[in-house]
Amino acid sequence: MIQELRRLHPEVKLSILWGSMIKAFLQFQAHLRSPLYRSSYALMLGSATTSMLGLVYWVLAARFYSPQEVGLNSAMLSGAMFLSGVSLLSLDGALVRYVPIAGIATPRLVGTIYLVCMIGSALASMAFLVGIRSWSPQLRFLVSSPLTILFFTLATMAWSVFTLEDSVLAGLREAIWVPIENTIFALVKIALLIVFIGNFRQLGIFASWMVPVIALLLPVNLLVFKRLIPRHIHTTAERTRPRLPNQVIKYVSGNYAGALFFLAFTTLLPVLVTEQAGAQANAYFYLPWTIMNALQLVSMNMTTSFTVEATIERTQRNAYFRRSLIHTAKLITLVLLVVLPGAPYFLLVFGPDYSEQGTGLLRLLVLGAIPNLVVWLYLGMGRVQNQTLGIVLVQGTLCASMLSLTYILLPRLGINGIGIAWLASQSLVAVVLVVSVLRPVLWERV
């Protein structure tokens, strides 16, 4: 075949090449017409933009702030995100699950969830700050003045709404706005990081992260409530389902425990590392952990898109699951082929100490991305099918195994012990899921 192509006239070769390119373009265009892939790509683009600009952000932070300052500020960020996550009551997942079918009730659903989570975030922040000298003495400077107390509380409330916005946009099938919002957020926080180097170092990283979050709330939600929700109501009248409040309450009551387990071994982990191993060790841990979380977003975004589409077209649920699994596994494998050999060089941009201390951890964390994909898609399937017990069991098992192994391995192996705990926990749960509840879905006759 190759020899025959070589004998062809150059104009014929060019015609064949153009024909192949046009065919590939049309196939990709048809691929994008599927809401399953279109929404996931929009969410992934938002995550990729945030991650790439986030790399620039953390390089600047590592260069211009000391490891002690990076460690303390990253612990503050993780603390605020943990408190926000506790206050979300798994309502971000409820938005993804029920906005597609809410119809005329969409504004009330979104507004009520915003209000509940903001009140919860305020209460959680105040409770955290009241007892901060007991559970996080190194962050006690947060209660040094009324201004820092107010700022931390407002930042936590704003982060809750900022998190919910992505779920709202995904549920509205308007995920294309996510990368736009995330790009603006990432650029502004980089600019503020530099601005705060001079006289605001103690809270500089935390403030540069949270100030743009607060500033973006008004314009984004004007877009959501004034334009996107009215259009959604008009185009989804046929699939509106009654008794939505009862369904949401039932969903939250079943999924909240699972959400707490997830938070305990993700956002709270940097705080625990700071207290047990020190702020400097947390700085070396936090940057590989951030890179792993960026990779994990690929699976999370695909799962969000799968949940929306499987909710709308329930008869295609298993087919969507298989397509999501295969497609995302290909993407993650390509990333692993780059990150595994390049880990020391990626971390070198933060500084030689970060590369020396964090390379082994980063490799262990990213290896867990494949079993992590299986876990995320199972959670999406469980939400579509309202299998709350299974969700809680999976996330509870991950939490227990992750934290217990970290407790055992961190003193012996340093931060590499956290990577071993992550890889072992994800792999164990994924294998159990594949050989049990997911086997009928994966090998269903097509």
C-alpha cells in the first residue's frame, strides 16, 4: 500500500491527503455534537486552563514566597475549601443531577442552594476560627484581628458559590462558560500574587486566590440568572419532572456522608500534613498534590458530563458509561506518558528542593489516576441510579484506607508515604468495583 502511494502523482497524493483531513475534521465535528463529549471537553478545557495558569501561579509563589509561607497559605486554602465542602451538603452534585430536569423551578432550586450553602459556610468558618488554637495552632494568626476573621469567612462563603457555579453551568448544558470563567480567575490571581509580594506576604497567596473569586460572583450569576436559566426553561419544558424538592432532599441526605469522607482525605490532608510534619513539608507535598488534583479533574469532568447526559437519557446509561471510561482512559494514559518521566523536570520549575523532595510523590500520585477514573465514574453511575449506600461505602472506604495508611507511612517514609497510601487505596477500591458491581455494565451485550 505504501509503495503504491509513492508511485501516485503528487496531485493525487495531495488530493488523498486533503480528503483524509476533511474526513477527520467531519468525524471530530460529529464527535463534538454529542453533548456527552462536548460538555466534558468544555469542563476539561476549563480545568486545563486553570491547571496551566495554576502552574505559573505556583512557580511564582515558590520563587517569591518562602516554603514556610507557601505551606501556611496552602493550609489556609485547604482549610477554607474543606469548610466550604462541608457546607455544600453535596448540593453541588444535586445541581448536576436535577438542574437538567428542573424546568421552571430552576431559579428557585439554584437560589435556594446558594443561600443554604452560604449560611452553612459562614457558620462553619466561625466554628473553625473559634477553636483554631486547638486543632490548627499554626493558623492562629487568622484570629489576630476582626479583619482577618471577616476575610476568611467571606472567602469561604464565596468559594462555596464559586464551586456551585460550575455545577449549575454543567447542569444547564452551558459548560462552555466554565473555561472562560476559570481563565479570568486564573489570570487575576496571578496578577494579585505579584501585587501582594511587598507588604502582604503572610496572607498574600490566600488573598490572591480568594479576592478574584469574590469579584467574579456578581457577573457570573447575572449571566446565569438573566440569560442561561431562562433559555434552559424554554428548551427543557418537555422533560421537567415534578416533586423536585423531595428528590433533592432525599439525594442530599444519602450523599452527604460520602461527600464528607471525600473531603476528609483530600482538602483536609494538607492541614494534617502541616500539623504533623510542618509547614515546609506541606509545601513540598502540596505542589505534587495540586498537580494530581488537576489530573483528577479530567475524570471528575467526564463524570459530571456523564451524570447530566445519563440523567436525561436513562436508556443510554450503560453505553455512556463505557464510552466515558474508554475515552477518558485514553486521555489520562497520554498524560501519564508525559508526567511519569518528566516529573522531576516539572517540579524543578518550582525550585531544586521541590524537585528533590516531591518527584517520588508526584509519580505515585499520578499513577493512581487510572483506578481513580473507575471510582469517579462509579460515583456518577450511583448518583444517576440514586444508589446512595454504595456511594457512601466507596468514599468511606477510600477515606479510612487513605488516612490510616498515611498515618502509618508518613512518619516512616515522609511525604512519599502519602503517595503510596493514595495509589493503594484507589487501586483496591477500583478492583473491587470492577469485579463486582461494574462487571455487568462493562461487559453488557451491545
